[in-house]
Amino acid sequence: MTETYFFDTYAFFEIIYGNPKYSKYKEAEAMTTIFNLAELSYGLKKEIDSKVADNFIEKYKHFLVEVKIEDLKEASNLKRKYKELSLPDVIGYVVAKRCGVKFLTGDEGFRNLENVEFVKK
């Protein structure tokens, strides 16, 4: 059985740019939120171009999971504590915990938090 991970925006970028440390996650079951895809889309449009960004968003749209109001409330509290983290990633972290899957990231702000699969460049 393949393990499922929540892909934060950092993880998507590492996979897209071919970081070998993320190669094993290419075939993993994945989930993410619309907020992470929005952050990814913006970043790719800024760094590459709109067509490439739109293609990746289409590729990853089947990973989307619902964000509940309770997730937003908990994420807002967590964001107040960890100001350096992006709101989309904090929401994703909360959703990952609710869904019982590891939060995949290399974002230093998440390094020592529980339920994190931390993979750095």
C-alpha cells in the first residue's frame, strides 16, 4: 500500500524542479488544498510562465481535499504562533493532521513540528 502525504507548496516546487530527494514522493498518494495550488500557480507564473503554471494546476487538481471551517480556525491560531509560515501551508498542515497523513515539506518553519515529513534540498 502506498503512503499518502499532504504536499505543501514547497514540496510541489521541489518535485517540479527535479530535486532528487523528492523523487520517491512522485509516485506517492497525495493531497493538497486549493490554497496550496493557488500559491503554486502564482509562483510558477512568476518564475516560469502562465501556460506551464496552468498545466501543473490541471495535473494536480485531483489532489484537492476540502478545507473545513474548523481547519481555518485552527490554522489562524497556529499562524499567530508561527508568523513566518505562509497561511496556505499552515492551513495544509492542519488539514494533513485532520486527515491523518504526513505533511511533506522542506520549509524550515515546520522542521520540528509533529506529523511532518521534513525533506530539505
